[in-house]
Amino acid sequence: MAEISTLARPYAQAIFSLAVADKNLKAWSDKLALLKEVASNESMIEVITNPDISDEQVLSLFKELCKDGLDEQGMNFLKLAAENGRLEIIPAITDAFEVLHAESEGSIKAQVISAYAVNATQKKSIAEALKKKLGREVTITTKTDKSLLGGVIIRAGDMVIDGSVKTQLEKITHSLLG
């Protein structure tokens, strides 16, 4: 199966183009955030992936959970995603849309994943280094993952910088065995 980001990108680009043409980037950002929240729920994932539950039932559940948060365009997107078996990748579509949105505003969101909590000074230093490298304003979010052992992984758009101890050890092991 194709990479999720490869499947999500055309949807995100189409929605972004529509949002730009209609001058409602913020509204689409809000709709997609709501859909991502619903589609990311573990119970909803089970419903989406259950072959015994019809697309109509899943769409009805989405509509009920989203209440007034979806307009006609949002429902049309949801129907299209269901018809094409893409409900599972709504979170990835949302993320890809947000990357395009940030780029259009001259900024980018970066995620820093580290084995230990990142303090404000480190966050600022990383943001400044990325700003210099990418030529854009950078907004940093952080996540802790103890399995990394040490170091960090930085994701900004399509760029990934993996400076984790775990990856370095895997490279050494591979070179010794290969």
C-alpha cells in the first residue's frame, strides 16, 4: 500500500486550493481539526475499519459527532473520503493541509521528539536554527518518547532530522552485520 502521506497529499492540496479560492483557510482548518479529532478516536477507528459497518452508518456517526461543525463542503469531503476508502487517513490529510496553510503564511510547524522533556531554552534554540535553515518562522511542538534513549527527532514539513541514539545504534548494528 502507498505511503499514507502520499495518499493524503492530493486531498490536502485540493482542499487547500478550494480554501484559498473561497478565502476561508481558517474555516477549513477548523473543519479538518474537528474531523481529525473524531477520526483519531480509538472507538471511531474501530468503526471505520469494521467491514460490517456501512459507509452510510459511518458517515451518519461522523455527522452526529461533528454536530454543527461541518457545513455542506465539509460533508462533501467526508463523503468523498468514505467513497474512496480514505476515512482512516483524515488525520494525515489534516496534517498535510496544515503544512500547506503554514507555508502560505510563511511559517512552518516543527515537531521535536526527544527522550526527555525539552526546556524553553532548547526549544528556542531549535526554532532559531530551523528558522535560519528554512527561512521561515517556526512553531515548535514537543513530544517525549523514552524509546529514543537520547537525542532528538525533528520533523518540519517533509524534512526529518533523526539524531536519536536509538537510530545511531541501529545504524551501527546494521553496518556491523552488513
